Amino acid sequence: MIEDSETLLGKCDGKTTESTQKRSFWSQDSNRLIIFTLLGVILGVIIGVVLVSFVSSEIPEDVIGYIEYPGELMMRALKCVVVPLIITSLISGLASMDPKTSGKLGIRAMTYYLSTTMCATILGMILVSISKPGTHAQKQLCTANLTTNCVFYEPSHVSTVDTFLDIGRNLCPDNVFAATFQIDKTVIKENEESIFQKKKVKVPSSNVLGLISCAMVIGICMQALQEDENVALVIRLVDGMNKLLMKAVRMIIWTTPIGIGSLICGSIVKYAGASTISKMIGVYVLTILSGLAIHAFVILPVAYYFFTRNNPFRLYSGLASAVVTAFGTSSSAATLPQTMQCLEENLNMDKRVTRFMLPLGATMNMDGTALLEGVAAITISQIYSSNLQFSDYFTISLTATLASVGAASIPSAGLVTLVLVVSALGLPTTDIGILFSVEWVLDRCRTVVNVLGDSIGVGIVNHLSQQDTP
């Protein structure tokens, strides 16, 4: 009744309507988070510039560590939940497929999801290799003693073949529990006789590829046995765990204004000026936006026209309200009802196709997220002057694709899974916090591309499945 009264008064009084709109804007968690994040970025930049400008002597590393400490805690919290989040998301998504109605529909959907996601990742890697944003804020690498503004990083000297073999070993871990904290890696070590020998060692790091492959196998097996009462109970348990972890991620995301501010401030002090950071971030943002535009307005429309011979922009025009919702909420899951309504009512898509593909796509088809992870991972490698080999690019494309498949359809989840991609390269994850400073706008653009990708997939599979309909 109170809300109804305020609405009626708003219609009679323009001032009341304006105040009600302001309250509704502020009442949305996503809007408050954006404002707090912007404040954190601004404060971090101001404090960093003040320290660089007015402190004559060089700031000790310990002090920089204190400044970055809140951001370090934020990144540790994200890394704590990201592995179980990916596992439960993948298992829940695969297990929810209906074996009676999937058949060719499921094969076509999964082929489309993996193909377009891989295309987005490769596109991002090509663009970032050309623009090279990380070269505008490089850190000195150390292979022996640590010095000021110097980060330890041990480059790999093993062959490409050994790296590919390591990828295969990590895809098939011998111990799924050990895979949560160690990976198999071939290294070259010098023995007592000064002879370099090749050895297979366990390195402390999450085996992302192995955990994802195990989760996919378990999810497929659960999907095949979902009619069994005991298996159905396990599916419900995993789905509940996934929802709990999504809630945990949302809570951690609320600490990002403080964490981002501290990381930005610490980075400005390290790089001795804000201009270096701003130039890197500017090129980074332009690279991602260019990739998203190419994927949304070139790759996806061409694929749609190739398979259907229909105008893809007619489909886009029917999705106008869903696109606005996606940009406003920055969540594929929150946009799902609107997307489903647009496809079914405005574009007359088969409900069996939309209701099968859209929920699955909101969880597993993240083209924009995959593109971001490819760009961001290579940007960080450029910051540390890491000379990536072909096998490293293969690792990025595979890990980014699989990680984006398991990315939760909630705001900023894509940047959370970036921790996995960067860790797979053996690079430090601390600089991911710098990229968080522009996440609030990039996340909304990525969500729009994710929704468009889901919708194009529905259009293609709907056209191909018409011949199967009796």
C-alpha cells in the first residue's frame, strides 16, 4: 500500500516522482556497487599521485605492501571460492540437461557454444597481441635477487612438446584432490655435476584444466543417471552448493571498492606515476571494446546468416529490450526471462529450443567473458615481459574457453575466473586488481555480447532443428 501511495503521489507531483526515481536508482545493489567502485578508484589514484608527488624519497617495498594489503586479501578471497564455483557451475549445468529432449539439439547447442567461445578467445588474443597494452606498464623481471619494483618470475625453458604433454597430464590428473593445489610440470634443473636434466615435478598451483575436465565428466554422468533418486539428490546438492558459492562471490565483490583502491594506489607508487597506468588501462579497454564489437557485429551475424540465410540484424532488433536489460543488470541470468520473451514472442522461436538453450547458455556460453580473459591474461604477461610460446597461447585459449563455460552468470564473475587463466600461465595474479578498476563498464558490455551470443545460437539451432520436427 505504501508503494502504491507513493506511485500515485508521484503521478500528481513531479518532484515526488523524481525523488522516487532517485531512491530506486540508489536502492539497486549494482548501482551502489558501481558508485563505490568509482570512489575507490578515484581515491586510490588521488592517494597514489599524492604519495608520488610529495614524498621525495623512494617508498620502501614494505610500505607498498601495506598499501596493497586490502587488495591482497580481496584477491585471496576470490581465489578461495573460484575453484569450487567453477566445479559446481559446470556439474550443475551439464547435469540439468534433459536426456529425452537433448539429442541432436544438445549436440548442436554445445558445438555452437564451444565454437563461438573459442572464436572470441582467439579474437581477443590476436587484438591484444597487436595493441600490446601491458607494454605501457612493464615491471622488471628478476630471476635471481629481488630488488625494488622487481617481481620474481621464472621463465620456462622446456620444449613446446613437453608443455603439450604437461597439458595432457593436467587434463587427466591422477588425484583429483591433489589437483586443487598442485599441477604437473616439466622443468629443467641443474644437478650437482652441472648437467641440466629434465624432470617432472609437482608445482604448488591449482590444476584448473584437471578440475574442469573432472567436473565435465561428473556432470555428463549425472545427466545420464539423473532419473535415479540417489543421483537426483546429489544433483540438487551440487545445485545448492553452486547457489551458495554465487552468494559468496557477490559478498566478496562488495569488498572490491576498498581492494581496488589499494591495488591502484600501490601500483601507481610502483610505476611512479598515474600516466603509465592510465595509458595501459586505456589501451586495454579499447582492445576489449573493439573485440566485443567485432564479435557482436561481424562474427555472430556472419555465422547466423551462413546457417539460416536470414537477416541477423532483424533478430537483433527483436532483442532490444533484452539488450537494455543486460546492460542495466550486467547479469545473463537476470536477463534470461526478458531474452526468452523476446525470442518467443517477437521472433517466434520454438519454445522447446529457447527453454533448452537459454538457461544452458546463460551458464555455459560466455563469449564476452572468454574474450576478456584472453586479452587480460596476455596483458598481464606483457606487464611482466613474459615471452609466450605457442603452447602458452594454446593454454590460454583452452583455459579461457573452459573457464568461461563454467563462469557463473552473475556480475563480474568473468574477472573472477581470470585468476584461473593467469595461474595456468604461472604468472602473478596481483595485477588482476588493476583491471578491476574498469570492470564496472566492461562487464555490462560483455553481458550484452553474451546475451546476443545466446540468442544467435537459439536462432541457428532453431533453424537447423526445424527439419527434425514432425
